[in-house]
Amino acid sequence: MMYLTIAVLCSVAVSVLLKILRQKKMDIRQTIVAGYPVAFLLTWFLLKPDVGAIHALDNAWGIIIALGILLPAIFIILGRAIESVGMVATDASQRLSLIIPIVAAFLLFGEVLTGTRILGLALGFLALGALVYRPEHQTMTTQAKQTPLWLFGVWAGYGIIDILFKQVAKQGAAFPLTLFVSFGVAGTLLFIYLLISQVRWQKDALIAGLLLGALNMGNIYAYVRAHQMLHDSPSIVFTGMNVGVIAVATLIGVGVFKERLNRINILGLLLAVCCVGVLFLA
């Protein structure tokens, strides 16, 4: 359970770091680009990708390029969502992205959609609706109006990334090598974009990137190790990760950052947990 706990804490810590960076008005793009060399090197040392098998990626480069664009983009969207609505609803939306691969499996890949999965999907969509709900008097500000957009971006972005990784794996490419190359492409593309944009580099934002890269890779590595250690109980890892992130993010968001949740938002959190449980049973 140690690795599962580490994975949950690293995932929530990423949201905490992004929230602090947004509060300090730092350029998150610079933090993200500085984090990729760290994640790249940690992938090399921890997961030991077989670089000699890079030829196996021939048919997957389109997907890898897409990942190279989406991986940094999703961190930027995550930061905007946390600033807009808080880390509680944002992390819950991120966890609910698990319903997107299920819908894709049904619509695109011909898998059977059972009654239990339909119930889980319905709970997931209801949870999303409840999480983005704001009373009428709160919906007048520009920030509040953007809330559904950013949360939808988090939900859709993480769901699409999950689908892309699964499609690469189906083509025979090992996950460590895919992750290794995707990190390299993502960091390179974002760095080129920042150079073209002629940004004014911020020392503090770049230093924070070292922590972001370590936390991001720590989350991935601990989650992989949790599956390896609990290979006979994947349900524990699946449920523990998703429910754990929602629970810890709620405790920190409400307890530390004093985020406010209305009754509908709280209902959304409960529905999100129910969604995870039902989809596990499916």
C-alpha cells in the first residue's frame, strides 16, 4: 500500500503546486518545460526504457506527437482550472476522465456496454454537472463563466491521453519507452514554443519545475509499482487511486486553502466516488 499512498500524494501535490504557482502569478508554462528534463531522466533511471526498441514505435509516432502536445497542454489547463474553481473539483474531474476510455471502447472499438457500465457513466456525467454548478449570483464573473470550460478541458484532456497511451501499447510499444519518448517530445515542443514567444524567463518558475517534474514522475512510477506489488488485486489500486485523490484533494482544498463547496458540489464529489465504485464493479 506504500506505493499506492505515494501515488495519491504525488498526484495531489501536483495540484497543490500548481495552485500556489497561480496564486503567485508565475508562468506555469516555464515550470512545465523545466519539469520535463527531470521527468525524462527519472524515466530513464527508474523505468529503464529499452531505447534499442525505438524502431517499434514506427506506426505510433502520430500518437506520440499528439501526446507531446497534450501532455504540457493538460498541465496548463489543470492550472487554469485550479485557479478558476479550486483543486477539489479539478482533481475530481481529472479522476472522472476514466469514463472517456470506456465510452471510446464502446463507440470506436466495439466493446459491449453493460448495464453496470451505463450506470457508472451516468453517475460520472451527473458528477461532472454537479461539480461545475455555481449558484446564480456567482456566475456573473468572467472567471466563474469559464469554470465549466476549464473543468471540461481537464476531464477531456486526461481521458484522451489515457486513450492514446492505450493505443500505443496495443501496437506493441512498451509503456516505459513510450513515456520516455513522449516526455522528450513534449519538453522539446514546449521549449521551442516559449523561445518563439520570447518569454521573459522567471527563475522561481524554473526552479519550481524541478519539483513538478519529480512529482509527476513520482506519481507515475509509484502507480506502476503499486500495480506490480498488488498484481492480484488491481481493483484495490484502481479504486484506491481514484477515491484517494478525491478524498485527499478535498481535505487539503477545504482545510488548507479554504475552498468553498456548495451542496451541489458536495453531491458531485459523492457521485464521483460512486462512479469509481460502479465502474470497478463493471
